[in-house]
Amino acid sequence: VANMVFPGAVHSRFEHSLGVYWLAAQAVHTLHNRHCMELDIDNFDMTTVKLAGLLHDVGHGPFSHLFENEFLPRVLNGSKW
């Protein structure tokens, strides 16, 4: 549906991960610039947050959220996953 609203829009996992990386970088840089002294954010912390954004979906298989909602409750009796 996004491509109907935004012609040419694509949304693969790769592009999603790049977008989350960018947003994480913006957030951690803003925190660093505004609250550096009180939060003690260093370059290692900023790199870690950016890498977490980039790699947050690694390991997801196809239809992985369907797996969480349909398969796991059947395997784990009574689970409210």
C-alpha cells in the first residue's frame, strides 16, 4: 500500500534496517549533544546503538511474526506469547 501513497516506495528488510540505523544514529547523536555530561555517552555507546539499529532484524526468517503469533502458542501450551 505504501507504494500507492508514495510512488516508487519500497520496503525490504534491508531498507528497513538502514532506516532504523539512521533513526538510531539521529537519536543517540541528539542525546549525546543535549545530555552528554549527565548520560556519559561516549563513541563506543553511539556505535553500539547504531549497530543495534542496523542488526535488530538479523535472524528473522520469512513470515517470522506469523511464526510468533501462530506457531509458538500451539507448541507452548497456554502460552500468551
